[in-house]
Amino acid sequence: MTSTRRAADVPTLVERARDGDARSVARLISLVEDASPRLREVAAALAPYAGRARVIGLTGSPGVGKSTSTSMLVRALRARGARVGVLAVDPSSPFSGGALLGDRVRMQDHATDSGVFIRSMASRGHLGGLAWATPQAVRVLDGAGCDVVLIETVGVGQAEVQVASTADTTLVLLAPGMGDGIQAAKAGILEVADVLVVNKADRDGADATVRDLRSMQSLGGRHSEPGAWRPPIVRTVAARGEGIEDLLAALDKHAGWLETSGEGARRRLDRAAAEVEAIAVAALRARIGDLRGSAALDALAGRVATGTLDPYAAADTLVATLTA
Amino acid sequence: MTSTRRAADVPTLVERARDGDARSVARLISLVEDASPRLREVAAALAPYAGRARVIGLTGSPGVGKSTSTSMLVRALRARGARVGVLAVDPSSPFSGGALLGDRVRMQDHATDSGVFIRSMASRGHLGGLAWATPQAVRVLDGAGCDVVLIETVGVGQAEVQVASTADTTLVLLAPGMGDGIQAAKAGILEVADVLVVNKADRDGADATVRDLRSMQSLGGRHSEPGAWRPPIVRTVAARGEGIEDLLAALDKHAGWLETSGEGARRRLDRAAAEVEAIAVAALRARIGDLRGSAALDALAGRVATGTLDPYAAADTLVATLTA
């Protein structure tokens, strides 16, 4: 199909995005998110500008203050003159709020700042999901000249934690009370932390939370190997901007370690490999999806549902069809 | 490799599981979860017993009382003489707790009841993740003769919500306060609800939550089509067992509708198709994963990381390798 509507071509959009035009950035992200036919054109146009942004993941349970912390970080990074992109993957984030919502207040702090671009990635179930869509959006923000891209995800849900953990630096936020250290440990989010942030540190129980984290760290894990990075524990009160200097210092220190240890290059390579894999998996999944509703898949599913065929044998048939 | 350790063969395990032996059920789930070489043998042995259990998904934000509600439901279903399996996907569920945890109290209610089988699916990132592992575990519980399988997932995270929504009947739990109706709507979990449960209905704000839900329902959506199921709103106080009769009545009514409308057969077919697809995608992903660390993928990732190749072109090469 051809469209006769007037639309800026991709090179023009990329050029405008690099000049800081928020609408062009938004349009490019929509093109990649919607898997538009021009997706590949966008990716090709952005490729030369890839790999410059520093990617910071920020995750934690609902209620620990992720959005407030994101906002605090944006403000501090802006004060340093950095261009900042924010991808809010958390569906309960005020940054993700759609028409239902009146609490986009904090986002408004940055609404008139052309050096900040905020985008919700709350849409779900699209193609390969978050694993597929988030790197594409990072790619746009990176290509558009953002120095830092913050990815805010809720620290519950395997896709969400995974997305945050593909960053150069991953912040895990906790708050006192709620047995949060334990909850985080159970959810596996402590493992992915490069910097641990105890937010709402003015509340009762902050010391206990820090102590819990220290004792969990002393139990070992990947951080106890020689030469490994030991995640610092930073206390913040994001709503009042307290602790931001310590947090920035911890981020800078980690950035330095990434360079000197070679871990930074390794993470960028891993991220590129994961991105390529996610696209390849999505492409193969799409081929399978094309079969949905087809007589062939329906027949297989019907036999599985009635127990005359096991699902592995059915999947073998499906894979054979695709790779024939 | 061959193992000389003594181990019950798969047909024996299936036979014992069908007699209600919890250890055999656990062993079978481990075999499928760990993608043991005997996985296919297990699936084949279970296939003839597939499709008898009623699958109920139960989801909601952290703190709404999912585990307490699950426990209440288990008790009520047991009182009817049903055999019940519980799969706790929520990593923060007491049912999922590992060594870190002292709060398995509610689970203990059922620990000595051979008609209840409870299993945590908290492990993450395995193969195709929850989309892959959960149907396999349902298959084991179904094959083992469970009349009802409850899948408890946290209603945050796209994989988690998806898993709950593949059930025959999906319960979405909310609690008064916290703007929970809005949060749930934003997270997209209202869309998947067949029955809405306002738990902690003795608290202030329960009426407002019910009202919010009613007004959101009146806004339309798939439930407003002619002949469609309109999710009832049930009030419960799960901690005291209150409202369980209403909840069971709503579940029974939905079960009846599933049969008369033909929707039940459609969901079972969809679930089988989704299961076959997830296995096929996992198999293809595993083939891609086999390339990880290979010179070929490293070279592609390196070119993507440095911007000399766009990730789609790299993925094309990868897919071509697999389907050649």
C-alpha cells in the first residue's frame, strides 16, 4: 500500500531529532514501536549515531519512588548540561500515564525543557514485547543525541527486570519498611544492581534496610569475586532532592569502573547481541504468528487440546514448517 | 551422558502423580521446568490426560491480597471435594518463598492436605520464561488429576499478566484505596478480567472502588458487545473468608457461560495454540542462544555496537543462518 499523506522522510526526521525536535523523536519512536514498514529505514538511518548515550536502568517495587527519583536524576543531569531521554516502562509510572491520569505533575517539571525527552513504553504484548521495543527506543534517543537514557521499569515481572538489567548501570531502589530488602532479593532484583538506593531514607527503618542490604551483600554472589564491582548503597530522599550528589558520585564511579575494567565494552557488546537476538526471535515469532488461525496450526492445537498429540511434537511440526 | 542413579521412570511417576503422590508431581514439574532431556517423554506420557482441569488465573497489584484469596479459594474448593493445584508465579507471594522467607504460614494450612498441590514458579529467565514454563506445569497438574489449577501472578509485568489471562477464568483482584482501579486500568489488567474482586471490602473506600469499576465498565470495551460476558464485581474479605460464596457463584456462572457460549472450547484451543507457539519460539530461541559467544554473533554484535551495521540487517543474517 502507498500513502499519499504528507510525511517527513526518515533522514529529515533523524536530522530534526538530532537538533532536539521532540516531535521528530516521538515520531521516530512510534515508527519503531509500531513496527512500521519504515522501521528498517529508521534503524539504518540511526546506526551511524549508535552507542554514544549512557544507558541507566532504574528499577524497584511499586511505591519505592522510582518516578520521583527519575525526576531528581533528570534535574541533576540537566544541571550538568546533559541531554536526557527517559523511557518509562513501568505501567504505573506517572510518566506512563495516559488519558486516565491526572498525576503527570512531575513530568510537567520537564515538559518545557527541550533537553529532556520522556516516553512511555507502557504498551504491552507488541511483537517481542519489551525486550524487543526498548532497545529500539534507546536507539532512537541515542541517535537523537541524548547523553543519558534512563529506563525506568517496575522491579516486578521478568521482562521488566531484564530490560533494566541490560543498561550500562542499573540502579535498584528500595524503601524502608515493607520488608523490601527481602522482597527485592526474592524477586531477583538485587542481583542486577550496580548501585543500591535506599529512598525515603528519612523514614523509620532506613538504617535497618541498609543493614539488611549489607548483610545480604556479605553473603557473596557475583559481586564478591576479586576485582568485581561492589554495589554502593546510597541513601536518598528523592522528593526533596536529598542524596543526589552521592547518587551522581556513585554513578560516575561506576562509569569509571566500566571503562577501566573493560566491563563497559563488554556490556555494550552484550546489549547489541541481545538486541539482534530479540529482533531475530521477534521475526521468527512473527512467522509463527502468521500461522495463527491457519488451518495447519488450528489442527495441531486441536489435537493438543484433546490430548492426541503432545505439544512438543506439535511444536516440532511448526518449527519444521518455518525452517524448511 | 548416562546416569546410573536410581530414578523412577516417567510412566511410574505419572501413575503415582495420578494417585495423588505430591513428590511425584513435584518431580514431574521439575523435569519440565528444567527442560530435562526427559521433558518430551513427560509431555507424551501426560498428553492423554490433558484438558480436564479448570484453569483459574488470579492476578492483581502487590498488596491486594492475592495469596490470602488463593488460600480462601483452595479451602472452599477442597470443601467441595475438588483436587486443587496452585502455581504461584508472583515472586513476592508467600507461596513462592524460598529460604529467605518465614511467612509460609498460609501455605501451611494446606501442607498436610494431599488434595492440594502448591508450586512456586518464581524462577525466571528460563528458556521462554513464564509463557513457556507455566503451561507445562499446568499440564502436569492437569495430568495428575487436579480438578482446578489456580495460577497466581502479580498483575504487574507483561509476561505475568499474559500468563494469568490464558486461564479459563481470570480473576482480577483490587483493594480499596491506592487509586487501585486506576492503577489496574493503566496496567491493562482490567481488560483480562472475567471476574472482578474487591478484596479488603471492609475497608474505607470499598464502595468507591466498586463505583470506579462500574463506571469504567460502562465505558465499553470488549465486554459491552452483544452476548459478551460482563464481569461481575464481587466483594471479599479474604482474610476472614467473607464473600467466598459470592465468589464461587461468580466462578460457576462464568464456567456455565464458557460452556454455553462456546467460549470455553475456544479458550482451550487458544491455550493449546499459545503453548505450541511458546515451545516453538523457545526452540528457535535456543538455536539462536547456541550461537551466543560464537564468533559469528560476536562479529555481528560488534558491528552493531559500533554502528557499522544496523540491528535488523544483523538479525536477518542470524535468521538466515537458522533457517538455511
